[in-house]
Amino acid sequence: MAGDPTGKARLRVVISGPDEVPELIKSLIDSGTKVLSVKMEEPSLYDVFAQLTGSQVQMEGPVQRRPFRRGP
């Protein structure tokens, strides 16, 4: 891969379920890709949000929180 002197890259693929893994790996190998490892992860809450809303949250700069004060 361009920019990586080792030629290695990490590919993240979202699938519907574990039944799709063998077909995905076969497709990668058939296309000439060398698969070194496969790691299954549960989607994070952020992943679910992005998928359901079709958007991603982008934060600019550090988050500043104001201390909670009661009364005037």
C-alpha cells in the first residue's frame, strides 16, 4: 500500500453477522489479498448511532464542562 513501507494495511468491514465471515475472507483471498488475521468486535454505541442516523459526530477541540452549581 502506498505510504506504508511494509505494504500492510488494516481493513475494517461491517457485516450483518458471523455467517458472512467465511465468504468475506474467501473474496479477499480470491482477489489476491493476504489475510494475516481476523478479529470480530461487537459494535460500539457510537457505531450503532452512526449506522442508525447515517451521520457521524465530529468534535472540534477539547470538550469543556462547566461545574454544576445549585442556586443563584
